[in-house]
Amino acid sequence: MKHSSELGFDDDGRPVLITAAAPAYEVQHKQRVRKYLTIMSFRLPALILAALAYSLWHNGLISLAIIAASIPLPWIAVLIANDRPPRKAEEARRFEDNRKRTPLFPTAERPALEQGLPQPDSAGEWPDGSR
């Protein structure tokens, strides 16, 4: 395809990537499932290898070592599969509204009670009559 005057296409007519957007959730999910299945696919061969090692050498320590190496595989697979790409620095979620924060230690500049709220009188009674 010849060079087009339309924006967004290269000389071969393919669309040009114009954004730095993250891959779609479905694409990320498929990649994580693929990683999980790849790691878990080593577990069954490890158990078969342990049985073969025992039948060949009659040494239980070698078989136990192979089985011990395969025990953390499900845990590792789940951790890797649940891992999502990190957020970019500009996407960090921070709560920046310091005005509404309750002070930890009230001082004269930062009273614990807001003005205008009902307060007990000198006898310790509230305006509704409760103590």
C-alpha cells in the first residue's frame, strides 16, 4: 500500500501505535494463565521423574529431593500468575487532603473538637439530657 495522507498508518498501511496504554486486561490475564500453566506443567513430570529415579537407583534421597523441589511450584505459580504489572509513577494513588485528617495529638492550634458541635456543660450533661 502506498503512503497514505491519513494519519495513524505507516507506509505499509499498518496502524501506528500512538499510545503508551497498558495491554488490555484480557491480554494480561492470558499471559498470566500461560505463566501459571507453564510452571505447573513441571510438577507432574517431577513426580514421574522421582518415581523413575527411585526405580533406577533405589535411592529414596534422590526421589525425595526431586519431590521437595516440586512442592513450592504451586505457590510460585500462583504468586507469578497473580502478579500484575506495576503502576506507573503518575498513576500512584495518594490521599493528599490534609485538612480533613483528624490530628493524632490535639493542640491549641488543632483542637480535637470542632466548633459548632454539641458539647457537655460543666455538669457533664449533653444538650439532649444524657450523661
